[in-house]
Amino acid sequence: MLSWLQDCFSMANVSWYGGPSIRAQRWPLNGAESPAQPFVSGDLGTNPDGFGPVLDRYFLGSTGCGTAWIPHRLIPEHVPSERRKRQDLALVEPLQLSITLSPYASITSPLFLQSLHRGEAAGYWLSRQPRPGGSTIPLLTTWKGQLCARLNVTSEAALAWYLARARRLRQALGATYVAFEGVEGNSFLEQDVPPPAELAGDGYTRVLAAALATLGNGTIVSAGAGSSHLPLFVQMSPLRSDWSHAGLKGLIPSVLHYSLLGYNFFIPDTVGGSLAGDSAGDPELFVRWLQIVTFLPVMAFGSPPWLCCDSWVLNLTRQCIQRHRDFVLPLLLKYSEEWQSLGHPIFRPAWWLSPTDPTAFTIEDEFLIGDEVLVAPITEKGQRWRDVFLPGEGHLWLDTNSARVFDGGTILRNYSASLAEVPVFVKTS
């Protein structure tokens, strides 16, 4: 009698973290719903019920247990390099010109047709394995509504050709940043054909990310799987312009999820969300979103505040940008050193300082920067107060808005937070 090899662990009375990103991100992931599917990164825009662009075969339970299907440690095994440190320092520079590329080529494009005429298609593009005596056929897939071929990352010649074109284009345009979308997914899985061994699972994402990292500082990728050690920015999935977990409420759970898996330098979706939602153009949503991204690595804007809001919001935006530069960036640089040396995430959940307090296990609307700053924003429409959990029994927390000091390990009930305020506490001991 045959039996399937399974990982068996209880979801009862244990909060679980890690694993895949999903459309409406949760923290912990116990309440998340996802149909049975291959554990491979994907594009939530084309498959909303699938797994998102960042995932790892690592799960951490609130009881201190963990499970992994491949060898994995929360503390990275790589040795910090000067290249990584230079990437961290690049965060303090403002974004300039950015270009976006992908590893796809339309079958009607001159690029693909020329490769066919030169007989290079078999080497440059992913292909079906030929039958005995048969010819190699490019593996076609759909990308943004067009039938396309995908770069063959198993070929050193193809990778060298692709990277050289990217470098020339960046130099010709004077671009500071190069973003690569379409990094996630598995074309062989989509076509239900067996992949080569090196591209099984998320092999494509890992191999391509390693190659793109050689382009240097300012390289942005749309997915990460086993590549958190590389000096790359990771673009977060787009969020809806609303207050749901597919919108604003999903931002902090995503921050905690990315950081726990080692992807600390991410680019969140634009302030206010970039997908159509029922609150698009809502000034209150814009402000509450702005208050969160102020404390993240990058502040991204799809539309300037003067197009959706009044002068008050515009002035608040200027203040938040200044706070990001003066207060947040030094913290990120400080804790990036700790991340490199110890493997600790930069953005931490409340249970990081209260590992035995059950209250901390399910808090998804607060986050720590290192061990010294707690950010507790408003994520409910129309709300001007919230409960704030201050982690770390025995510590003292200073409210940066009121200068009052509170004990750690306590809950501040109905704590005031006007539209102009975001509760931020600094640990004083």
C-alpha cells in the first residue's frame, strides 16, 4: 500500500508565520485561505488566488518551532559583502530615472524573429525538450496578453546577451534604477511539461535573480525565492485602493512577512494603492497610507498629492518625506548592519520583544523598527483612536507625539490618533 510523504503540524493554538505571500496578506497566516497548488512564486495580478512574488519554504510557529522543506535558517548563511553594504547606502539617495524590463519577448517582435532566423532560438529561449530525432521548439507562454518566449536562464550565452543589452540600455538612458518584472513563476509548470532539474520549483526565479544582482546597485526585481541574500530591491505586489486586507490593511502584514523571510529592502506599492478599489482618491486613505510608508525603506508615489488632496495633505506629505529622511533612514542603516551580522529582520513583529505573550502573536497592525521604535498606525476608515500594545515587559516607551512614557507589556486602550498623527513610540530603556 502506497502512502504520501507529508509535513504534519498542528494549526491549533499555534500562530504560524512565513511561507508564501498572498493577495490579502495575513499575520499570522492561520486565517489565510489558499487553494491547493504548487509552492511556486506567481503574479497575483494574473492569478489572484495563487501565491505571490515572495515565498520561502520556511514556517515559524509561535511555540518556537519551525518547519522547512529545504535547508533554511532565519540567520543568513552568507558572509556580508561590501557590495551589499553599498546597496544599503543607496537607500539614502532619491529615486531618479527608472526603466522596466522583463525576460519575455513577443513572438512577433523583431528580437525574437531575428533569433529564429539566426538559429539561436533554442539557446536564447526556454524550449520544450525535443523528442528523439525531433527539433527544439521554444516554450511559448502568455505575458501581458501576448504570446511570448521566455529567456533561457540555463544558457550562459543567453544570460550574457540579456545582461549586456540591459547595461547598454541603462547607460544610453542614464537610468539609475532598472526594474525587472516577470521574474516570478515557472513556465514549465504553466505548460505542464517537465522542467530541467535546475529550474524545478522556483529555480527560474533563483537563477535569474542571481544573474540580475550582477548589474549592481539599483536593481529591482518583482519576485524573490531563496534570493534574500542578494543585493536587490524587491517590488511588493500592487494593493487595492481601499481599506481591506487586499489594500491598506494588508500592507503591514506584508512588511512583516517580507522582512521575516529576509527581504528587508522592498519597495511598497504606491501611496493610496495602485489597483482599483472602492476608496480610490480618498484623502483619508492617502494620509493613513502615507503615515505607514514613512517608516518603510522607500516612499513611492503613483500620483502626487496635489491631484487628489488639498494643501493640508500636501504639507503633511512634505513633513513625512522629511521625517523619512531624518529619522527613518538612519534607523534602517543601523539595523541593516544587525541584519547582516545576526540575520535579525529590520522590521519586527510585536512578539519579537514579547515572545511569550499570546496577545502579541496576532497583532498585525503594528511593527517595530529594530528593537527601539514601535509604529502603530490607523488602518480603519474614520477611526481617530486605537488600542496600542507596547511589547517588552520591563521596558519603557516614549510617545513621540505627547512625550508621555508608558510601561512595556501593557495595552493602551482607545489611544488618540488624529488624522494628522501616527502613534510612534521610542524605547527609552
